[in-house]
Amino acid sequence: MDTHAHDRRRFLALGAALAAAPVLSACGAGFGGDDDKSDGSAADDVTGSFDWKREKDTTVKALLNKHPYTDALIADLKAFTEKTGIKVEYDVFPEDNYFDKLTVDLSSGRASYDVFMLGAYMVWQYGPPGWLEDLGPWMRNSAATGAEWDQADFFPNLLQADQWSLKAGAPLGQGGQYALPWGWETNVVAYNTEVFKKLGLQPAKTFDELREIAGVIKDKAPGAGFDGMYGIAVRGSRSWATIHPGFMTMYARNGLHDFTVSGEKLTPAMNTPEAIAFTEDWAGMVKQGGPPSWTSYTWYQCSSDLGAKKAGMLFDADTAAYFQAVEGASPASGKIAFHPGPKGPGGSLATNMWIWSLGMNAKSKKKSASWLFLQWATGKEHLRKSAITHNHIDPVRKSVADDAAYKDKMRHLPGFIETFETVVDQTKIQFTPQAQFFDATTSWAAALQEIYGGKSAKSVLNGLAGDLADKVG
Amino acid sequence: MRLALRPYLLIVPALLLTCGILYPFGLGLYYTLFDFSASKPQPDMVRFENYETVFTQDAFWNSAWVTVLYAVGAAAVETMLGVAVALLLHRSSLVGRVLEKILILPLMIAPVIAAIIWKLMLQPSVGVVNHLLKPFGLGGVQWTDTPTGALLSSIAVDVWVYTPFVAILALAGLRSLPTSPFEAAAVDGARWWYTFRRLTLPMLWPYVLVAVIFRFMDSLKVFDIIYALTEGGPGDSTVVLQIRAYLEAIRFQRYSFGISYTIVLWAVVYLAAMILVRHLGKIQRKAAEAK
């Protein structure tokens, strides 16, 4: 027997198989513990009077997601450097890769980036391991924070959304401030006014009406000169992002919850009889009036279809419709109107939201300079300029939302301002805060796809609830 | 002295490379014995609990089944098509020479890009595939909306990308075969099928098997094509082991548990590679005897 050949083959097989474990190296930096966490905040080291030039000649590194808000920020960075003497270096990644990049970077325990963009949901994931700096002490320190920053000017539900006690199930608005709201989105219905006029339709007041209108558009619009148009664009990919916009908004308006909280115990509630009935109706609406190949639909396809006159309605972020509605942006420009969407049975307009926030790396060595950057980026001056001269909407500050120049800019979009003002007070995060949010919502999206595919909603949602009870409860 | 050191210096790059592979592998293996996650940065030793959880989860067995279906399906179709294409190209002609150059184009495209391109082409309302099928009454196919459709579409993209790889290997094999047995068969008036079955195939087997080994092992650890095309959906229908590992380790930040998935996948690939490589040795010996 040729033992050398045998060993060689075994070695070849071993080598080939080793390549099968690429995830291993991603976590090869050692246990990323929180062992140097202390109770004191670096904010306490900042004393004296407030000075924008305090950290001049420092360089802050930012990790940013490719987004119109980011474009507005980058366009104005020179003003920040002139004001503070701080230079900002940044990397911009597309959204598909952005959070993986951020997660891996934060989990490595390095301070590659001092500041970064994140959503409020990410606070639930990045907060408990101690990766996010609590910005509360910085906000409260008058030596670190200028008076003009004006915390009271933020919509209170937005500031609260980034504030959490890090305890699963505990309501938002308590504990540390782990990020600052920077730009946000309410989830409402945008519709094509042309097709509504042609088919004699009115925006839906109830969920039943919404489903019916979606079906009517899909059946009748192609014959009325809207080639290939379907009723309603909603997200459907196997991702957490499918659940949070239209679906969660309508779910909450029906008075439904993802979990019920009793003390520290969370019990999945997506399998209550009411939740099952709603989910069946939602999947039915998609089948009846939704897009073909719905299971691959992300916000991008939904938004594009509204702009390309392929979708009669869009139930998603108002910004997803806004970017199609602005003049010259798409074939549907000038023909898109906004509406709060259907009310729940009790008249509720509870709306879920997404907040692009800015956070600080707890491991940053340049916290004082980073805080000056966050303060400037979420300050009145920059946000007003970004909203008026760029596309940084919806404003997180009341002063910008009420600004005459901003209102003038948005007035040409039918229903935009009225819709925003109608839902703003009822818009909040409708999910229960807990660290397994992404697992729970990804599984929820997969369940929704199975129900859409014809499986029994009751059995699929019972299975989901059982699975989540073990992980979250 | 210098001469005595030379052999050791020569193996340094290989040694470094081996350490570069083995260190994270060993570290990963070590991590699987803990309950390390973002929410538990100071983990406890749990021994083999992660593996127990993996093997008792329905999700694992579903992913394992989907992975095997995908790997067997993709490797089988690519091998058959690749060999068929190689046989056609082996007949020297101008068309063959031109096609040979064109054939490798899919290999030059990153699989993830290919999957994104195919995702657009398979889109039911605006995709070119349904547009072309419309005259045949098949314009409404929802390629990735059903579990079977999603799996078959993923395999089809894999086949599109990697069949040229098999074809090129098989073509190289065909061109290296000795000509005398074929000339003798022609003189004896042997038919094409007889020659193919009795001469070409036995001598070509080692090359085909190398292609099968590469494609089967590569398909077992597929991630990019499926993730870009379906993200593992609809439902869990295309969540292969690599996607499950990625979701657990990166998206859900259960590091130890996610790595356990990759270790299990490694074991599967290792076993498959062992069996196939052993088989390759036997076939190589038989082919040498046939020559």
C-alpha cells in the first residue's frame, strides 16, 4: 500500500475542507469582552466653558452608510472643520454590507471608527455588550455641549427611541442615551394619483379597504393604460427589514404586539388568534394585489416600482416614496401623493419608525472630538441646511419641521406635510426592545413568506412563537 | 551552514500559510466549547452543548438537507453539461475554437455578481427570461417565489457560472488522451457510442472526478449565489449551512453557536473530500492501466 499517497490524499482533503470555515477567522480576535468598562464617563473629564475649538487638529474617523442623508453630511463637512478645526475621515459602505462591517468592527473591540450611523434597533444589539458610548453624560455636561444644541428641540419620541436601560422588555426612554436621532422615516401609504383618479379610487381608511383597493388596481390598472401595474408594494425578502415598515405599522394599528412582557419574561404574541388573522390578511393582500416575486422585495424594489409606475401604492417609509416623488426623479414624479394609511379598528394611527442615528464607539480614544462631531451633525444649523438644500428628511428637530423654507420645499408633494403632522405624535418604535430582535424579525419574515406560499398561518406562527420563546423568553 | 538552512527556509512560506489556516481554525474550534455571544462577552465553558443544540434543531437538519440537495444537483448537472460541452469542443473546428474562448466568460464574473444579474433577469415582471418565454405562454413564472423554484433557480445560476470550469477540465483531459487507441478503434469500425463508452470515458474519468470533487465541495459550502438570489427564502427553503452559520455568527451575534455550524460543515466537507479523493486514486490507477 502506498501510505505516502494515502497521507497526501488525506492532507489534500483536510486542506480543501479547511476552506469551508471562513466564519472562523472573522471571530479570531479573542473574546471581545467588556472588561475595561468603568462607571465613569469620559464626559466628566471635560470642564470649563464650552468651546468648539477645544479639540482642534484632531481627526475623527466615521463609518457611514450610503444614503442621501450621508451625501448631505459629507457636503457640509467643510463647515464642521472650519468651525472646530477637527478633520473627519470617513468610509461609506452600501447598506447591504454596512451593518456587517459595523458589527464585525465593534465586536473586535478595536476603535477603527469613532462615530458611525446606526438604527435604533441596533442599540438593542450593540448596547448590551458595551460597544456604545452612553451619550447622556455628554449631553448633560454644559462644558461639553453648547447651549444652542437644544435637546428639547428634538421630537421626544425620537430621543427616547435611542434610550434604553439594556434590559429585555424594558420600555424605551429610560437608561442610557446610546445614539442620537439624525434622520428618520415614518411608515405611511404613498399612491399614484393618476391611477387613483382613473379608477375613481380614494385612499383607504381601513385595512379591508386597502386590501380591496390593492386588488382592484392589480385587476383593472393594466387595462386602463397602466401596463404591468400591480396594487401595493410592500417588502417581502427574508430579512428583518420586511417586518418593520408597513407590516409592523398595520400590525400595531390593529393593537397587536410582538411580545407580551411580564416582569423579565417575554412571551411571543405573534400567534394570538388576532395576530394570526391579521397575518393571513396581510399575506392575502400581497397575493391579491402585491408584486410578482414578492419574496425578494426590499425597500429598493418597492420604491423603484412606485417611481416606475409599476406599483399603484407603497406602504413603506415616507422617504422611500419621497425620493421617487421629487421633480425629475422618476416617471411618477409629480403624480405621487401621501396618506397616513388605514386606521386600526379603534381608529389608531400607531406607526412604526426607522431612525438613522449617530453613535459613538465606547472604545474610541477621541471621545471629546467625536462628541463635538455628533453635536454638530445633530445640531440645528447643519440639519436645517441639509433639509432645505439637500434631501435630509424627515427632520428630527421640531424647529426644522416647522421651518418655513422646509415647508415651502415639501409643499409641492401632495399630502406629505399633512401626513407627517398627522402621524408624528403616534410614531414610535412598536417592537419590544430585546437583544434577539434581528433573529426574531428575520424568522418572522421567513414565516410570512411561508404563509404567502400557502402554509397554514396558525401552524407557522405557532412554530415561530415556540422557537422564539426558547431564544428570547 | 547556509546550505543546511536552505530546506527550512524554503518551507517557511508553506509553514506560515498552514499556521494562518490552522490558527483561526483551532481558535474557532475552541470557541465552540463556550457560549460566546455579543450578549455574553465573558463566556462560560459549555463543552459540547453547542453541538448538541445544532444536532437537535430542525433548522439544522433542514439546512443540511438543502445543502446536500444543492451540492448534488449542481455538481451532477455541471459535470454532465461540462463533459458534453467538452466533447463538442474537442472536434476541432473554427466554431469550437471561438466558443472555447467565449465559454470561460461566466468564470470571469464573481458568483455574487452573476447571482444579482440572474436575479434581475428572473424578475417576473421586468426580467428578460419571462419576456423571452412570453410567446410560449410562460411569461408569468415566479422563479424564486416557491421553495422548489428558488432552489432550482439557485442551482441554475451555479450551473451557469461553473459549467465552463468542468468543461475546461474535461477538455484538457480529452486533449491529453493518447490517440493510438482511438485510431485503432476507427480502423476496426467502432461506432461513436462504443468508442466513447469503452475508451473515452474510462480514460477521462480521473479528470471528470477531479471536477466533481472541486464542484461538490465548493457547492457544499455555497453562500454567495444563494444569499444574493434568495437570502435563504422563501421561508427556510434555501437556507444552506453556510447561510445559517452566517446568520447565527454575524447577524445574530451568537458567535460560538455560529462557529459550531461551520465546524459541522467542515466535517461534512472533509468526509466527502476523503471519500472522493480515495475514489479518485482508484480511478487514476484504472485509467493508467487502460492507457
